[in-house]
Amino acid sequence: MIKWENSKYSEKSRRFLSKPPADFPLFTLLDGAVRSGKTLNIIQKIPQIFEFVGNEYLKVFSGYSRNSVKNNVILELKPFIENYLGGRVRYNNSTGEMDIRLFGKEYNCYVTGGGKSDSLNAIQGGTWDFWYANELPRHNYGFYNMALSRLTPANARAFADSNPESSNHWLYLEKIKPYLEGKDKDVFEYWHFTMYDNANLSDVFIKNQEKLYKGVFKKRKIDGLWIVADGLVYDTFKRDKHSISGAKLFEKIQKSEIAEYFLGIDWGWNHPTACLLLGHGADGTCYVIDELYSAKLDFEGVIRWINQKQSEYGKFFSYANCDNARPEQNEKLRRYTNLVIYEEKPKVEDSIALVRSLINYDKLIVSEKCIHTLEEFGLYSYGSEDVPLKINDDCMDALRYGLYKYLTEN
Ligand SMILES: Nc1ncnc2c1ncn2[C@@H]1O[C@H](COP(=O)(O)OP(=O)(O)OP(=O)(O)O)[C@@H](O)[C@H]1O
Ligand SMILES: [Mg+2]
């Protein structure tokens, strides 16, 4: 627990803490190095923000999971409010309900996890006037959008903290990059922290932290840079060259410029299931048209998605090539969809080589709708051996399965 009476403040954190709530835009992000004081600056700001926002609407705290919010935020927020400000915090970790009494007002709060694709269900409906997203990049993209849309009162305020991730991450592409280019400044504000902006850390502590991280993780966690990892499997994939807007691709579909539609599926449960809708044009260009990316999704959800996409695009899909580790799921697809179902798991090196050559000839184009696929292109990397790491590989596997089948038959 922090002894707030001993706190030291850097110039940046003073500037953040003394800025009047009314002068913050709707959404403020604090990002940067680990241990740079992002979370504790927000915690200290909360009482003032609450006072400004009032207590008419719900206030939401989210993180990757409810427990991560409890550990990263509530554990410091509660003693801060109770021991230093004379307030009271009642928190029920099983329901997520949190009531904060402070300076004569009662604030109704809700704590929830935002990291899973089913997290949205918990937050549909209702109006919020405050949102704190702890470790925002770890939130599900749908949750993030839903959360922003709940913040309708004129004086609503949202704060988030984050460590840098890949520069292909949606948070970087949609918020930070435009901000750095001078756009969107009326609704979004960006504060970048280094460890030197946390006056409570000793030089020895900083030196030790620096030793913990290497390579791309050092650049992200210490230098606070949003960069793509080294040793990328598809290092020649360039977003500006190899992606297309959803609208433009839809136009091609309507003009029948795509000859055949097929799917690649990588089953998961705790890891997400990834299902990519692929297509190829007459000139052999392959398109990633749409993606389904979700953990804890059963075969019925996948079938629903396939059928819904067939009517959305007005096309029949000819086949799916699926991960062969789940034959019972594949059997369900065989029974309940009109697709031919293959279970041909290609060798990793072979299928990667095929996908790479498509990319090198600029014959693989990905819809900007497919945010997880695009993100994985910037993350999917080799480990110490010449074997890709088994992380950030769900869409990449689905892509290999789908394309391999097409490329080896044609
Ligand atoms: N106002 C403060 N008073 C005392 N100690 C502080 C204060 N702010 C930060 N610290 C110290 O710095 C550490 C890091 O702060 P904090 O957890 O806010 O950083 P962070 O940027 O959120 O880090 P991470 O990226 O790891 O989540 C704290 O654990 C605490 O020891
Ligand atoms: Mg933090």
C-alpha cells in the first residue's frame, strides 16, 4: 500500500494532477514505460473527476479481468479514499458492484473484465459518465467501442492507461497515431510517461527494471515505443500496401471481382477460435475479407457466423479447411453448413512459405475490417529456433489453412 504522505511528484505528474477536470477531453490515455506512475496518477485524479462529473450515472472500471482491476486499481484506490480522504469504498468482487462514498456523495460504480470477446454482454445498455480502463490494449476491441458509446453525458470523462504494444494495435492506429499527427485533439488527449516521470523510483530500481527486458520488449516496456516485433514471420507484409478498406473490398465483391469464397478455421476455446473468410480474384490475388475471432465460442456460433456472412455478402462459400485437432467440431460444420469441409493441416514451414510468396508478389490483400488478422501480422514471430511462437497465431493459422488448400489445388 502506498504511503501517500511520502509521495514525490515529477513535473509531468504535477501537470496531470493539477489540470482541471473540465479541461480534459472525453478520453485521456496515459501510456509509456512500466512503473512510470500511470495507474497511480489516475487513481489520485479520480476523486476530483468524480466531484466534477457528479453522481447521476454509473461509473465503470475495467481491465483485462475483474481480478486484474482489483489487484491493479482497487487495492490502492480503496485505502486512498478511506484513509486519506475520509470516504468509504464497498466493493463486491463477485458481482463487480462498488459503492464509493466521498465528500458527502454516493457514487455507483461497476467493475468488470473487458478482455474477452463475451465481455460486451456485461456492459450493454445504460449510460456512464466515467470509465477507467486499466491496461486498455488488453481490452477486447468490441468492449472498447461499446464503452466509448456509453459515455453520452456532456461532462462524461474516460481515462485509460497502457503499456505500448505493436504499432499495428487498434489503439495505436485509431487513437495515438492520429493524435501524434495532430488529429482528433478535441476528443482525445495523450500523455506519454517514462520511468523518469515517476519521481518515486530510485535510479537503482530503474537500472534493475531496464535489465529485465530485451529486444522488442525493452523498446516497448522501457522506452515506451509502439513498435512491431523483430523476427516477424511475415516481415514483408506492409499494412499500407497490403490492406484495403472494407468499403472498397465490398465494392469488388458487388462487381463480382472475386471468383471464389472459402474459409480457414483454427479452433480454440481458451485461445480464440479464428475463422477467416478468404476469396481470390481472377488474377490470383487472395483477399482476407472478414474474420471471426472469439474465445469460448462453440460450433453453433461459428455456424451462425458463416451463414450470416453468406447472406451479408450474397455469396455461397465453397469450402473450409479446418484445424484437424477438433474432428467433432468439423463434423458439425459438415452437417450444418452447405460447405465442403476439409481437415488438411499443412506443414508449418510449407504453408508459411506459400503465404510469404503471396505477400512478396503483393497478391495478398487484407480488409481493414480484420483487425485481429492485421494485428497478428505485426506480432506473429519466430522464437529462438526457426519455429513461430505459439502466440498471436490464431488468425495466422486460420490463414495458413485456408490459403494452403487453395494454393495447392490451383
Ligand atoms: N504518488 C505516488 N506515491 C508513492 N509511490 C508512487 C506514486 N506513484 C507511483 N509510485 C510508485 O511507483 C510504482 C509504479 O506506479 P504505477 O503502478 O502507477 O505505474 P504504472 O505506470 O501504472 O506501471 P505498469 O505499467 O507496470 O502498470 C508504484 O508501485 C509505486 O511504488
Ligand atoms: Mg499500471
